[in-house]
Amino acid sequence: MRRLGTGIGWRPEIADAVEHMPGIDWVEVVAENVCPGHLPDSLLRLRERGVSVIPHGVSLGLGDAERPDAGRLAALAERAEALGSPLVTEHIAFVRAGGPLTASPRLEAGHLLPVPRTRDALDVLCENVRIAQDALPVPLAVENIAALIAWPCEEMTEGQFLYELADRTGVRLLIDVANLHTNHLNRGEDPAKALAELPLEAIAYVHVAGGFERDGVWHDSHAHPVPRPVLDILTDLASRVSPPGVLLERDENFPEPTELERELGTIRAAVEAGEREGALARASATTGEHDTTETETVTGTGIGTRTATGTKTRTATATVDESAPDASEPAPTAPDEATRQRLGLAQAALLSALVAGTPVPEGFDRVRLGVQARALAAKRADVVAKVAPELPLILGSGYRTAFIAYAQGHPMHGGYRQDALDFAEETLLGGRLTEGRARRELRRWWLDRSGPAPRPKSRLGQVGRVGRTLIRR
């Protein structure tokens, strides 16, 4: 795997700072936030300097029950080519459910939700990953996500699930150590156990980020400093394998550039500490200080050894034999439509409970689902405020309360821009605003963005036509 070095998530708010930061080898950009034909000047200048730019997708839905959308795949491929990227990355998550597969309304989560670690879900995910790999011009790496909720009756640990995914598809892994920390606090999963079960040679790079605690759970916010436990997991990972790249993620609440540089220095130090620990452990094993070892063959990914205490180490020169499948096991077959439908029904039931207030599916923690539902509504409010910044200005301090109340009864069926339009329409039609400046400005904002022909069967569309006639007069 190509070595990337130390990187940072490129965001428009810190573009100038990133350009001038010392020691930045590469950056990662949210794929959906850039247009191939109009790349930001800052990214172009970074590329000219030889800084690699990797597009990081958030909306493909590789864990969805349906196959990946060809249009979304084409858009991700276009961005990879425009940026000259060595690879592209996405998430092991589902982001939408419903539709023809389940004969139910299509719902958008607006968030990365966990895939059940079951054989059915793994079969679907593997086929979806292969479809994506065939459509992309460069290698694909997929990221483990943070989760507030756990599926009942899971059949594998996270490490086992990721191992099988990589083994069956050859996909690379983007390991987010902050997400391992989040799942440790929220789901009781052991980060060290997950690392011990991973195919470490499949790692493309590593994410590091901060978060915060609220409602008794840890939220992976990407808006707070990286805590010490996350750095400790990074050190543990680096003691097992030298990561090809490590990247700091920060999406909002940006500190001064000097603080970001300090965090990057702390991340480098954590990696170096882990590499020293790993070198010492391997040297001790070589000289016979650990005289009880067993050799373990890692099918399709590399070679490793496991010490008597269960700590796994990997050799830096591990070989990969991708051409020789294990003849002792039958090749996995693509999931049939019944498998996809079972998964689709389960995902639709969960997502509907989270965004439409339908009953909680059997086996889920009701309290934790309530926390997740509130988090989804809050995220929708935050993102809509970014894509339509006029709305908080028009509605003032009442925007957030009004939007969260709207979100609880109105699932998102399209993207965030459509969500903003739907919220404005519902606010106007629902009589939540009395006549006055705010209502007039909101109405004008909606009319300006609803298109030349208002949507059919909309009472507000009728109002819009009348309004435009009066304006022309």
C-alpha cells in the first residue's frame, strides 16, 4: 500500500491554514462537497505541490440493502479522476432504506447508521463493495463507523466482520480509531480485541478525531480535541503495524491553526511511540525472550504471529497472495433478492423508528434509540443551517427549535437542500409564523428557490403563483 504520511481533513473554513501547515503530506476532502469542474483553488495549489488529495464519500450507502446507485458511483469516480487520487474511501454503513425493495416509502437517514454484523448483511455488503470496485478507477477503502445503537442477534464481532469483508473482496480498510473508542464506550466493545482480529495489512490509512459525552453516550463529533484514549488506541495500532497514513478529522468548531498543528504533532508522537513498542516486541520475540509462540497464517492478507498472551504482531514484509483462493472453502455466492429484502425490511423498520416515530423494532434498546433519534434531528438542523444559511438568519433563535419539531414528524426523503425547502414550506403552511417580517422573508426565500414552476399539488405553489403575478405587476 502506498505510504501517505500525516494528513488533515481539508475543509473550506481552514483551507488557508492547511496550505501553510508544515508537514502535511496529504489531505482528505468530502467527495460530495467538491465539484470536479470547479475545484477550489486551495486544493489545486496543494495538488501542484505534490500533496495527495483523497475523496471521502459519505452518501454511497454500501451497507444499504439495495445495490449502489450507478449515478453516485460515477460521481465518486469522476472526483477521483479530477483530483488525481491514489484511492477513494467510503463507509461501512447504511444511509437510506425503503423503496421498491420493501414496497415502502424511501427514507434518508442523513447519517451513517450501523450495518448488522450478520451473514446476510455481510453477503450484501460484499456484493455492493465489488460493484463499487468495478466502477471506480482507483482502489477503494472502507471505514468502520461509530454507533450509538447495536443490532440484536449479531453473529460477529467488528474485527471478525471487517476481516471477512477484506478477505472476500480484497477491499482496503480505513480504520477510525476514534470510532473504536466510541464503540467501546457506547457498546462495550474492546478496541484491542478489534485490532487483534483485523487484517492489519489491509489498512489503507487511519482516522483520528475528537468527540464529547452527552445523554450518557459518547458522540463522535469531529468538533473537539482528540482525547487521550483515542491516542492510546492509535499507539496500540501502530505497535502492531506501521500505518501507511494517519489523518486528523475536524469538521467544525475549528481552533486556531497553531492548535491544529499541535494536535498533528501529538498524533505523530502517538504513532512513533507505537512503532517503538512494536519494534521492541518483535526484537524480544526474535531473541527468544518470548519462547512460546504459534504461527498464524492470514488467508489472503498476510502473515502474522500471535504471542502466548494473545498480542498479535505483523511482519513489515508480509506477503500477499491474492491469486490463490482457499480451496478448502467454497467461493461465496452473491446474495439472492430474498436476502436483500430481509435486510431491507430490517433497515427500513429501524430507520422509520428513528426518523418517523414508528414503533421500535423488537430487540433494540428503546432509550438508546431515543438518543439516536434526537441526534439525527439535531444533525439535520445543523446541516440544513449550513446548506441554507439564510434560514437561521430569517427565523433567528427560533430556527433550531422549529426545525427539530418539524424533523420529528417529517422524515427526509431527498437531500439536505430539498429538506430545507420542505421545512420552509411546512413552516409557512402550518401557520407557525404569524404575519410579519420573518414570514415575508421566508416566503420570498422559498419562492426564489422553488423553481420556475412550483411543485404540483402544493398549496404553497398556488400562493407562489399569485405572489409572482403580483410582483410582475
